[in-house]
Amino acid sequence: MAKLSSVNKNERRKKLVKQYAGKFAALKAQADDKTLDDGERLMARLKMAELPRNANPTRVRNRCATTGRPRGYYRKFGLCRIELRDKGNKGLIPGLTKSSW
């Protein structure tokens, strides 16, 4: 189990990303627009830098839903490899079967 503080920090980041998503996307689109002159694009980048650091979507870490483990994460299930195996063997994940050949 991951430290509770790490899990809570990641949840706060998710909330901040959601709060600033529209503003961040608009500034990012403006900064990446090649038709604008360099001054306007630079101003958009500077405004992006003024946003909170944790408002950037890349700062959010994928974590296991049950344990909070950040490594070995499967996006399709939202679980780490260990929990996926445990729940899969117990039959708690629909459609998942243990392979054998």
C-alpha cells in the first residue's frame, strides 16, 4: 500500500487539473498556433507559467484504485499488476480469465 499522503497529493492534483482544464487547453492551443506571431505565442506561454504547477495534466500519476501503487498500472482496469492478478484469480473482474496452454 502506498503512503496515504502520496495518494492524497495525487487526488489534489487531479482536482486542480480539472479546475484549470479549460484555461490550460485554451492557452496551450494559442501557444501552439503557428498562425499567430511569436509575441502572442510567448504571452500565452507566460500565462501558462503563471498557472499553478500542479494544474498541468502531466503531473498526475496513474495509481492503483485499491492500493495506490504507482508502478505496474493497467489503464484498462485501473489496477496495478498485483491487484489485477489477485482479483482476476478470485473471479472479481468480468471477462478476465487465467491463461493456460
